[in-house]
Amino acid sequence: MLSPKGEKLWPSKQIGHAMTLRSLQWPDWDESPPPLDYVLPGLLAGTVGALVSPGGMGKSMLILQLLLLVASANDLIGLGGEWGTGPVTYMPAEDPDIAIQHRLHALKSHLTAEQYEMARERISIHPLVGTMPDLNDDHWRSEIRKVADGRRLLVIDTLRRFHRADENHSGEMAEVVARLEAIAAESGCTIIFLHHAAKAAALNGHGDQQQASRGASVLTDNIRWQAYLIGMTAETAKELDVDPEQRGHFVKFGLSKVNYGAPTAEKWLRRHPGGVLLPDPNLQLKASSGKRRVKHHSGREPSALDIAMRSEKYRTASRGT
């Protein structure tokens, strides 16, 4: 019989010690639960999310800008809204110190001296290149758990660098995600892991889909929030009247999975010196206008490929009249 008081019930083979169940109390009839605490749009405090992108898109710079938003409310990306701030931690395991320092220096030109000092105070950075961190190792997991204490957001860059498991094995990846969930639940710290998109998704222009994540599907299924950062395809550049030689300067940021909030509008960002990503209002307006003009028969928002195909049909029909 299960105890409502949460006594120890049985040994857990997975974690090697007695498991304790806890009870969730129903709210009183005339009570409302506490408000949802969002760290970023749709990303609930104490949960695990991912930023998925092909290599070279700028996800490490983007995550620094998101950390800046959470730490000091400096919204360089233009997400809008009001989000609670607090100290954050970044754990990069791919890039050398000098590369990270250059990104921080590039961000400095977009901040006031006061904002820069606040960022220095609230953003902790722990480079881990060459250390081979492993979430399945007790020592490493304990250290990451300590880092999460008192933090509003913890970012690991990239997930592949934080385990030795088979990325395509559902059971092994479910365990890695569960390790992150345990750290988030125990500490109250939200965790975002950076992850690469599958090659097929990147090549076919499907990087904005939930299934774009490389490896086992549980890397998407078992988390509550997934963001993407993708480049501009040739078709999209044509639709938005962007010079083909300039399309490499633009990336699109959006959310492909949001369990605890409403969908948000995708953002077109332009690369600036040092790799800083800033909104491009003119391009955003063109993209929004294009979506209003073209409605997919299924009722969903049209993809860039939908828009391009319909535009081509229109041009073909025009030539025939």
C-alpha cells in the first residue's frame, strides 16, 4: 500500500538508494495555484529545454544573449514581455576561452557600462573544454547540481559533450534527460541544453520542426520546451526579396515545442559584427506580410517552402495569361 506521508517504499535500482514518494496536495476549492514562473517565453522555471540548431548558425552567441536577458533584462533579441531576472550560469564545453571572450566583447558594444557590470556580476561562466563532463558520472553530476543552486538558468553547451552514451539509443538518452530533470527539480533552476540538428533536417530546410533534433526522439519528447535557430534558405530569400549573397547574414529564431504556454512569433535576426544577433524590423515585416497573404489549406501557418511553391505557381499562371 502506498503511503500518503511519503515514507520510503522500495529500493530504486536506477539510483541505488531508497526512493521516496511525495504527495501533491489538491488546492482548496476557493484557492488558485501560484502563478506560473516563466524564465523565457513558454519556459517554466525548474524544467528542462533545448536550443536545437545546425552547426555554425550562431547558437552559442544566441544563448549568451538569452542568458543576458534572464540575468539583467537586456532584451537584445526583442522577445518582449517581462521575465523575472536572476543569476545564471553558462557551461560551454566546445569553445576555447578566447572565443568566448570575443563574443562577450562583441556584446559589450550593445550595453551601457552599468548593464555590462550587472552582466559580469550575474552571469557565471565555467569553460569545460577538454574536461569530458559526464552527467552519468556521480562526481560530475554532483558538481553540476552544486552549480545549479541559486541559479535561475543553467546552460550546457552542447549536450553531446556532457555524456558518453549512444545518442541514438532511446533508453540511454532518456536517462541523460532524466539526470537533467532531477537537477532542475531539486534546485529549481531551469536548464537549457544546446544540441545539433539532424543533417537531414538541416539540408531539407526543416530545422524549425520538433523532429529536427539529432539522435533519439526522447531528446525532444522528454523535454518541455524546444527552440530553434536556422539559416535562411534560397527559397525564403527569394520570397523576402533578400539578395542571395546576403542571406547568410540572417537567421530565424523560434519555438518548435512549448508545453506550458502559447506559441510565440518567430524572429528574423541579422548577424552584426562579432556575431551579435539583432532583430531586423524590415525583414520581420516582410515575413509577417507574406504569412498574411498566403494561407495553407490545412489552416496552419505556411512554411517558407509553402510560400515559395505558391509563389512559383502564381508566376507560372501569370506567364500563361
